[in-house]
Amino acid sequence: MITLQEENILIDRILAGERQLYAQLVDKYKSYAYTIAYKVVENKPEAEEAAQDAFIKAFHYLNGFNRQARFSTWLYRIVFNTAITYKRKKKQQFQDIEDTPIEYHERADTPTEKEDQQVFLTQAMNKLNEADRLAIQLYYMKEFTLEEVAEMMGQNVNTIKVRVHRARQRLADELKRILKQEALTL
């Protein structure tokens, strides 16, 4: 694990010409970058490509990194914006619910119940717009602070508080609607 001070020294060395050291930053953040990209584009190959493109962009603009924010926050914002661009380019969108990993931590009595909960949660999450869905996932599932989510998404902390609150309400309403329809089909 690299400390913040070590990370800044590493960035200084990269900027001084030791470009091969950038691989250490890539190794440290590649899984989070992929996760952010996947949550936006909802497609494994495109998420990998978006994350890779984001690392390339970050490398090219590394001299513009002002260090007032953490490198990870700066990188994740680049990843998020790159993934949004990929999603906009995509004309038709198909998502197989089984391929969408949604972490759900509440206890279910049976494996079937837990699978059902994940399916319903996925359906409800898919009804949210991409920014709301990402804010919810970063805050609740990845457990970033509101301040970190705000920096990653390039928004004010109060805006993120409102976004998360409203998205949570929409998610609850959507779950009620889905579960009511499910009950009617039984």
C-alpha cells in the first residue's frame, strides 16, 4: 500500500521523466477505475476500454494534477467522464441482469430470496439515471464519503447530498412498484 506522501513522490518522479513508474499507479487504482467505468457503461469490454483510456488521459494530463485533491479522486473523475462519453456513443443498450453485479449486504433467509433481492434491486437501480446510480453505488456500496463522491463527480457536496437522498427515495419507490407487480403475478 502506497502512502499519500509516497504517491506524491512517485508522481514527481514520473513527471521528472521516469515514465515507467506510472504502472505502479495503474496497478494501485485499476480495479476501482474499472468498477466506476462498469457502473456507468454496464458492459465489461467497454468498461475495460474506458478505464484504460482514462489512465492514458490521466498520464497525459498528470502535470496538471494540482494535488489539492487526492490522485485517486482526480483519476476517478477522469474515469467517470470517460465512461459517460463511452455510454453516449453507444446507440443501443442491452443489459443482462445476471451479468450486473450488485452488492447487497442484508441477510436473506434462503439463497433464492437473496437472488430475488438482487434481481429486484438491479431492476430498480436501472431505473435511475446514470449520475444518480453512480452516486448511490459510490456512497452506499463502495462506502466513499460524500466529499469524495462530490469530488469524483465534480459536484458540490450539498448537491451530492441531495442527489443521494432523492435517488434513494426514487429507488425505494421503484422497489415498491416492482414488488407490487411481482406480488400481482404470483
